Amino acid sequence: MEKKINKVLLLGSGALKIGQAGEFDYSGAQALKALKEEGIHSVLINPNIATVQTSKDVADTVYFQPVTPEFVERVIEQERPDGILLSFGGQTALNCGVELYEKGVLEKYGVKVLGTPVQAIIDTEDRDLFVKKLDEIDVKTIKSEACNTIEEVQKAAHELGFPVILRAAYALGGLGSGFCDNEEQLLAQAEEAFSFSPQVLVEKSLKGWKEIEYEVVRDQYDNCITVCNMENFDPLGIHTGESIVVAPSQTLTNSEYHKLRALAIKIIRHIGIVGECNVQYALDPNSEDYRVIEVNARLSRSSALASKATGYPLAFVAAKLGLGYGLFELKNSVTKTTSAFFEPALDYVVVKIPRWDLTKFHGVKRQLGSSMKSVGEVMAIGRTFEEALQKGLRMIGQGMHGFVENHEIKIQDIATSLHEPTDMRIFVVSKALQIGYSVEQIHQLTKIDRWFLQKLKHIVDIDQQLHEYTHLSEVSEFMEPSEFKEYLQSPEVALLLRAAKVYGFSDFQIGRAVGLESRMKMEQAGLTIRKWRQMLSLVPTVNQIDTLAAEYPAQTNYLYLSYL
């Protein structure tokens, strides 16, 4: 570590808003923790009092001021920090830092940018420079044009050919972005995009391709690791913050995974990032063709997810790397024993599910696209994708019990709702599967990978099998407890109940499926299923399914159903 650094200024997460919420509070708080561990005096600028990083004793000095160049310069003048951290407060902090650099403020007061050099940040933020930089190493990017006027936007769109996507440069959460199929949509979207940024990017649409992300870490000695890769449940066309995200990726081949991993390391080394960055790809589902969508030279929304999903404290490590450490010198502060120069390996599945509150706003469009509308997200962990997904859907706080056995939702046109996604898309898929849509039909309408759809169908298959056992709620009332316990222990029933639990069904979901809700209150239905499970000693342990399947080989189909 460089010894001369005694005081560091950190640009904080700023006001809470769509696209910039608790994820950046998390990364900033981790960075402040790293500074405290090194005995460095930390100065934080953040106007938001409702954050962890502005709590007592997290930072040594806190300025409740806007994260803008004017206020930050005054704080620098007052505090005279030795260094500044730009990449822990989201896009607002990054833009502010770049402006301070370009105005000569940092040079004037002798403030050193710690971690990723400002020129590397500019290379990733300015689309023209970004494309040229990646062209130098023969890495494919989405064909695009950077425009400064509406006339330039029109010209670029006609040269690239419709459909195109418009994106505001230097913006967070996809602000001002959208897909355009014709001239009318183009003009309306361009006007909106220019209201957020002086530069608008016109790109050829790759709607329907897979969207994959890699979190990559690099130190000043050019050591690199990829900490986590993630896959969007929804194909390209829906903002990452609007999509269900699965870690690690589930549908990539071994060749695809390692190809994109190698490219991510090649990119971060060429750009010269020190610390952490996020590389986003579009991947052709029918070949290994790819395009780099963007590189975030900062901690991102996905970084917070990756940290919690893997147990690798990305922001903490990135702050230490910014101070001059090498990866080989650091320990993982979560495990306490593993080196930070070690890629986590997951034997579980993590699913992130966004939450919307669109019903609170009158006249809002419910369609999802390249601009964020979600106000938060939940993370669920499970042994299987099905389990993690159902856990997550229960946690989003919208009255859902999982993928199935929810209250009936009214959908006027299922085909249209599948093709034009809304905040209820996952439940539209559930409805479609339950009324007989095939995996292939849903894939053609949504372009969601067939693997995910097969897993969702697996949940529906289990649910339909549970519905065949509605007589359980009847026989439980007139059978003696010992007699009923013996009935439950029959291989067909025991394996089906076990499969339901393994694949994420709550006790209430099972109770509703077997008809208990019609006989008792909702809470009692769940407690009744719990009692049944206790009769079977059905509690979570590793490899229970395989053990039971070995005991009852003739009944294995009840357990695995359409298990893939």
C-alpha cells in the first residue's frame, strides 16, 4: 500500500432514486470500512441521511452536501484530502469525478484519483472512445453512432437500419433509452434522450440475444480474476435492473462461458482498470457470436448482487486495490481464510428478482424496456433454480406465494402479454403454462431461453400432480393419526411432498394445491402441511432426494418428474 495516503475523500451514493438506490450505499459503506481498517481518515460527501454510510462512526467526517462538482470542490478546499475514490457512488459520483478532473480541480489541490485512472473511466463512458479502445484488441461491440443533435440521430438510424436502440450517454438505469422501430418513435425517443444527456447513442438492435454479465477484479500488478458471472432471465431488450438475474449463468456452454471470461479479462487489462468493473455482453443464442454492450468502470448494481451471492466483498477489495494492494496480499474478509486472489465457486443458485410499485402511479406504462422502472430487488438462494425463484417471488412483497398457487390474475390477451413484457411477466408465463402453452410457443413469443422455461414447466408439473391428491385433505379428517401417517409414508405421496419442498413450494402452496384452504384458514393450511412433513421427518438435508429415490427406484418418476 502507498504510505503517503492519510486522508481520502469518497463520493457517496447520493439521493435515492430509480437506478441508484441501496446498492451504492452498500459499496460506499464497504469502501469506508476498508479505509478505517487501514487507519486512513475518511471524508464522505452524501446528501442522503437515510443510508448506512452516513451513520455514526462509519466515516470519520461526513458532509451532507450534493455530489456535484461545485460542492465537492469546496469540501476538497476545506479538507485537503490526499486521494479520492470515484467508483463507489454510482453514475452520479463517476460523472462528478470526471468533471472535477477535466476542470483541473483535482490537479489544483493535488488530489490523487485512487484505483481506476480517470482516463480509463472516460474511455468506458464516451461511446466513441470505448468502441475505438475495444477495436484495438479486436473485441466486438454493438455497431453504434454517438450523436449530438436530432439530425445526427436520424442520419445514424437510417444508416444502421431499423430497429435501433437509443441510449443517453453518461446516464444510469437506462434513463432516456428505448427501442425504435420507425421514424416517429425515433424522434420521440431522441427528444427524451437529449433531455438527460448531451450525447445520444444510436445502436443496432440485438433484441432477443442473451444478456450476460461478468464481475472482474484487477490490481495494479495486472493480476485479474472474474468473481461472478450472471445471466439475465429475459433476453436483451429489457434493462438488467428490470430483469430476473441468475448467478451463476445456467444456459451457457463451457466454451461460451470461458470465451466470455477470457474476453472480460482482456478488456479490463487493456482499458487499465484498477479495482472492480462490470462487463456486459449480448450473446447470440444460436451461435457463439457476441457483442460487448458496455463496461462499467465502477461498482454497479450487479456488483452488490455478486458480492452477496458469492461471499466475495467486491467493494471492500476494490477499495484496498485502490490503495495500492495486490490481490495476492489480501484475504477475503468474509471467509477470513481464502485469498482475495481466488475465484469463488458456487454449488447453489442465486436469483435476483426486481420489485415494481407501478400501481401507485396513475397513467404509468407497465411495459418493460431498456429504461428502469423498478424500485428495488430481492435475492434468493436455493439448491435449484426452481427453489430460488419461488423463494424470491414470495419475498417481493406483492402478495405472491411463488410461481404457482397465487390468486387468479386477469390477463386479457396472454400472447400479447408474453410478447410485450410488463411487471407481471413471470406470472403471465405461469398462467400460459397452466392453460396449456408449450415451452416452444412461449419461447417464440418471449425469446426466454428454453432451459428456464423447462424449469418453470417443472414447477407447474409438480403443482398439477399435487392437485391429484386433493383427497388428502379429506382422508386426514377421518383417519387415525397413525393410520394417516402410514398413508403419507407411501412412496407416491412421500416423494411428491419431498419434490415439492426441494423445488421451492411453501407449506401454504402445497396446502392450497391439495385443497386444504377450502377447509381451513390460510395459516392453518400451512401449519397442517408442516405437521404432515414432521410425520415424514421431511426436513431439509443434503441429497435427501437421491437417497429416497434409491430406496424407491420404481417411484423415481414421482420425484424427478420432468427433472432436467
